[in-house]
Amino acid sequence: MVKKEAMMMMMVERMKRRMTTTMMGTVTMTKMRRRKKRKRRMTMTSPNHLLRRGNDRWLRVVAYMQESCLFAPAQQSTV
């Protein structure tokens, strides 16, 4: 009887641990995915990414961004 109860306790503990780890896993996964997305977005707008394809294109992109007010501080501070 004691052995059975000990087994039950172990099972419950394991389940609890598994639940917390899975919760953590999902949270970290979403965070990682978000970071990856942000990284990709940054590389698309970074100068050295477009320098390989030609500087004039990057300058055009910058000019377009300044025209469309994407460089406004209010919109840039979105997290």
C-alpha cells in the first residue's frame, strides 16, 4: 500500500514538472519565433544587407521610408 502511494506521488510530481516544462517550452518557443521574425525584419532593412545588391537601391529604400514617415520616432518605438 505504501509503495503504491509513493508511486502515485512520484507520478503526480512528474506530471507537475512536465506541465511546467511544457509551459516554459511554449513560452520560450513563441519568444524565439518572435525574435527570429524581428531579426528577419531587421536584416531586410539593414544597410549591409542591401549593400551586396547595390547601394543605390538601399538609398532609394531609405528615401522611400523617410517619405512615408516610417522613420518617425512615434512609429519606431513600437515593441
